Amino acid sequence: MERRVLLAISLMIVVAVLPSLFLKPAPRRPRGAAAPAESLTVQPARPALERAAPPVIRPTGTPGQPGVAIAGDTVSIVTPRSRYRFSTIGGAIEGAELTRFRAFAAGDTGRVRLVRPGDRMLVHRLVLDEDTVRLDSVPFTVAARGEGGVALTGAAEPLRIALQYAFVAGNDYLLDVTGTIGGLEGRGALLLVSLGNGFANTDADSADNYRHYGISVRRTNPEVVNFRSVDPGQTRAVEGPFDWVAVKSKYFIGVLLSADSTRPQLGGALVTGAPRTGRTATHAGTWVTMPVGPDGRFRYQFYLGPQEYRALHPMGRLTDRASPYGWIFRPIVMPVATWITQFFIWMHENLKLGYGLVLVVFGVLVRLALWPLNQKAMKSQVAMMAVQPILKDIQTRYKDDPARLQQEMLKVYKEHKVNPFGGCLPMLLPMPVLLALFFVFANTIELRGVPFLWLPDLSLRDPFFIIPVVMGASMWALTKLGQAGMPPNPQMKMMITVMPIMMTVLFVNFASGLNLYYTVSNLVSLPQQWMINKARQAEMTRRQIPQAGKS
């Protein structure tokens, strides 16, 4: 009995304390409505390219940082959910606005704008032999543009370049990028593609947002290199080949995907650290390499948008796991967190429930699923209490013979069909769910800005601290009720007093959605515990086990 109590305390402390070291609350923020999108009607046409004369390449430097934007015209492409701005100098993305998402950064009341001021994404440079050609300074002409994308042509004598950005059908955030470089004379080359210097801050708690900044790569499984791990001015090479390379913040991501999903085609990645704000890495430059064939053609895809399961999962290739959270528990946490996210979305879309009600229903369902296990644990607990006198006698007789002591105790367990750890199973099974929920609420954009009752945002703490207090009170009541009729136990008495207070203090700054789930789970457990108590008292009476408060 004492062993199980200590184990329970240890497990609750692990689950409660470890996430507090990494997850920080964000301040309150409002929820905004989506802005209307513009539309274009011109249909894009793919230009034909002529093969140029043999090139005479002049060195133009090495790719240490993305090229500085040169003044020139821009062309905007608008979809129902996004607005991208392409520069006619270099053909890079110099603006990206997501019209469905509100920006919460200080002084920013508009839509989310991902590209940092003065920065550009999808800057291209060409490495041919030992020379580097900066395509980001090449003037381009708009050959065609429309709702489907934009086609650009340019020349850097003797090279002729064509770029086409076309949105993939069914995904307003996914671009299919194709290019042709004429004039390579049948020689292959290496293309350098910049993912920029990271995203502009979009959230009120910039420090919390910056903690998630980094690049994510996938060879076989997704891996993350945090920007804070790369010192300012330091360039770190991440060896490929990769299926995809991404830059990410807490809620948004830019993913460069290999055109061939069957084999990795992207080479290594280069990450150059940038100056920091204190110890916080706010941005870092990222370059990715890919081959250009002898015909001068290259192709890749680029996703620039939210880390939203509904947008990333249909792309496959584990892009929905670009944030592989879970620390050392990742093999357990990631599958559970993915399943929870899928289930939340399914209930929201199919049952037409708001995410607040989704959490309430989920908490009820989890407790109902654990009901049979709780019943089994109760019977195991009573069985252990029944054999306690026998075990104490064995411990007295064989206290100087540990081997014989262990042998005799196992014999008793077998004869009486007692599992000494049977009471721990209901405590162990919810742990992966609870641990996964910490990460779900900290990283799931579907919950960003979602209100429920008095709560302005399920991903942020309760501004009035009502839910954490109710959670602590319900935990105290549940623990107190669970000990009704049980023999006195000093350790359990301490647990009843200390644990609810400790958990309330720890949970007060956690996401209100997590507190809501835990509170609902406790409240649903109260009538369950009362019924278990009645069954336990009957079983103890049958086995003639003394009960507290009864003579």
C-alpha cells in the first residue's frame, strides 16, 4: 500500500513539474475575424525557354546571408486564405499574409504576416563549377499571373531564367515551384534556396514564440535544430539528404519539400546564427541545397502557412510532425498527441462542437473508458489489504533472509491471486494522455484564440484563475472521498493536503484548456469514486477487513 502511494506521488510530480520547466504562459490576447480576400482572374501561362549560349560566369560572393532586397515592383497573388507578394527583383517572396489568422504582437492589430521586414524567402543562387551566381539580383518580367500563381522570366547573360509559382489545388498555402535555367550547356549545377531569417513575431508573448524558432528536417523521422543552439555568426551544416526542410515558429511553418516524394532530393542545410535579444535567438538564416539537372530544370514545393493538422496531414511525409515534441517521451507522446488532435478536430467538424465543449466531452469519455480499470484496481486493493497480516508475519519470520522473504511473498500473491501493482494501472494509463495534452495545448494552432465561457483563449491561462482553483478543489474532494472507510495512512493524509495545493499552484499558469480537461475529469470521477467506495466497503465486509470509523 505504502509503495503504491509513493509511486502515485512520484508520477504526479513528474507529470506536473517537468512541463513547467519548458512551457510558459502567454498573456491574454483577443480573437479577430478573418479579412476578406481579393481575387485575380488572369490565367497563368507557362513560358517557353530558349537555350542560351555557353556561360561565362563571374564570381559574386558566397551565400552567407540572404541578399538585400533591391527596390523594384512586386506582384501579389491572393487566395481565399492567403496573400503572397513576389518581387520582380530576384523573384523571391517578400511578403506573406495569412488572412484567417489574427496577429497578436504588440502594436499589430492586422492579419498574420510571416516574412520579416526587409527579409525575403525563396531567394535563389546558383553554384556552377566554383562560381556563385546571385539570381536574387536578376530583374524579372511577369509573363503571367492569376489566381493560380505567377510566372516570371529574367536574364543574367548568358543565362536565361524562368520561374513559376503555382498554387497546388486544394491547398492555399502550398506552392509548386518550377524553374528552368537556360545556358548551362548540358552541365549540372547546384541551387541554393534561402528560407529567410525566420518568421516575424506574431504573438503577444514574443519570448514564448521565439523558444519554438528553429529548423525542422526529415531524413526518415522529423528532427529539430533550434535557433538558440546556433551562436551568432556561427554557421552550422546539417547533413542531408532530406525529404523536406522547414523553418518554424510556435504556430507557423515554411516547408521546402523535395519534388520526388519517394526519395530525398534536398541536400544539406546551412544555418547561420544571428544577433540575439539577451539569450533569446529571434532569427537565423537558413539555406537549402538541391541539384539542377543538365537540362537546367529544377522543381520543389513550398508550404508557407499555419502548423494546422488539416493543412499539413494531407500532404503526407510526416509534415504534421514538424514539431517533434515530447522530450525523452517522444515515442509515446507524439502518437498520443497526434491521435488527440485528430479526435478533437473530428468532434469539432463532425459533431459541430466548439473546442471548449470538445474538451468537456473528451474529459468525460476518458473517465468512462477508465471505469472498468478503476473497478479492477479497487478489487486488487482490497485483496492486498486482506493479505497484509500474512505478509507482515512473513516479513517478521524471514527478515534476515531476503531471498526466502521474496519467495514466500510471491507465493502468497499467487495463492491469493493478488497483483501488488494492480492498483497502479488506472494511474499509469492516463499519464500519456495528460503529458501529451501539455504539448497539444502549447503547440496546436486550432486552439489559438478560441474562447470558451469566460475564457478568452483556451491556449492561454485563465485570467481569473477560476478553473485552476476548481481543479485543485475537485482533486482534494476526489482524494478525500477515495480514502473514506480506509485504514489510517499518514502518507495518504499528507497527500490529501499537499497534492491539491501543489497542483493548483503549478497549473495556474498552464493553458486554460488543459485545466478545463483536468477539472472535468476530476468532477466526473467523483460519482465514480462514490460507487467504487460502496463496492469496496461491501468487499471489505465480505473479507472481514476492519474499516475506518466502524467498530
